[in-house]
Amino acid sequence: MVHFFSLSNRKKIALKFANFDAIARIRGIDFFSKNFFDLFLSLFIAFFLIMAISGLNVHVSKETSSFSFVLAIDNSQSMDADDFLPNRLSASKQTAIDFVNELPFGVRMGVISFAGTSYIEQDLTEDKEIVVGAIKQIELGSFGGTNLYEAIITSSNLLKKEDHKAIILLSDGQINIGSIENTIDYANMNDIIIHSIAMGTEEGGVAGYGISKVDESSLKSVAYYTGGNFFRAQDKESLSQSFSEILKFTTKRVSIDLSNYLVIFTLILFVIKFLFSNMRYPNIL
């Protein structure tokens, strides 16, 4: 609107001093064309400037050699099921300890437990003995339910200052508190990969409240949509293999801030607009 109004106003002023219509007929030049090229150039400049100010980011996957991990271990009542001996929680703890002991030197590791709420068992550290001690102290939770969303938020807070970050999630997948969609969105906003390991057999196991079966769907979703990997553990051997496979994956999620690139591109468009606006024949605009 401003563009076309300014053109109309310029024409009224210019016609007071010369008969540009006659000149245009003689020279074949439309001094007061709609200047669509100039209009589109201005719109692109405005668009890219808005994108730059908004802090536009893109998420990409890159290769890396090391990660900082948080072990998120489900300690809800369903993890008392006996399809792993002596139960799911004990088996996951022992395998997690073996995993920690196999990690290369210098890898930072944290531990949380989660049921209806989550609890930081150990902040990030390179000391394997401290991490192992934290894992051993995890017991079945007294809170009802399984809140995966809060577990991911707690894990993300531990990993906030880390460059290469991943969560290893051990659970039977019986998520009944919080939204899976919100969990995935939060992990992606914080560039965190989630590797999930589903604990439980097809037949299920006997827990304190009855038969408990594994629910894979939520664990598959959080792994797939965050760039991680899903593993199904039906016995201690496959559980141990799942941890070994995680060490082979080297892809990380990173955010690239496009603001500076957009500002540079906007300046280039400004220069182009200036050059065309000052050319001899304005009708090419």
C-alpha cells in the first residue's frame, strides 16, 4: 500500500514540472510504472529482516565423537515385574552399571530416576564410581504413575551446558502422566537425542498390582522423533546388547542460528535495491 501510494504521489508532483506522458510516448519509457521488481525486492527485504529478528534456527544432525549422557531409569511400581530376574528395575540397574564401566574415559554421565515425579540421583560427572553408586541406590518409587515429560525436563536441565547430549531411557513404557508430544517437542528444542530401551517380555511379568506388560509405542515415538534409537529388551542379554549398540551411534542434534546469515542477505538485497533505484532507466524497475 505504501509502495503504490508513493508512486501515485510522485506522479502528481512530477507532472507539475514536466509533461512526462509526452516524453514517455516519444522515448518509449514508462516513468511511472508499477515497479513490481522494486516492490518484490522490498517485500523480500522486510521478510528476511523479520526472520532475522525472530531468531530463526534450524535443527540438523551431525557426526560427533563423544556424548554426555543422562541415564533416566524408570522406578515406578510396574518395574517390579518379575519377567526379568529378580525384577525389571534390578536388571536395568545392573546393566546400566556395566554400561557405565564400559564408557571411555572422560565421558560425563548423570543419573535420574522417575515415576510419578523425577529425582536427580547424580549430577553430571566423569567419576564412574560415583555414577555406579548413584545407580545402586535407586529403589522402587513410592509415587504413583510414570511421568516421562518431567523425566526429560529434569534430564535436559542436567545437560543444559553440554555440547553433545543424549538421554538413555529405561522403562517399560507404561506412561500415564504427561504428553508424549510435549516430551518430544521439549527434547527437540533442547537438541537432545533420546535412546529408549523397552523393558519387558511379550507375556509380561507379575508386579505388586498384577500382570504388567511392556508398552512400546511411547518409547518408539520419543526415540524416532528425537533422532535416537529404540531397543526392545526381553532378557538381560538383549538389554546388555542395547547399551552396547548405543555406544556405536555418533549422531548429535545441533541448532544453527540463521540470524546472521539472514542479516547479511538482507544487506545484499538493500544494495541491489539501491543500485537498481539509481540506474539511468527507471522503467526496468
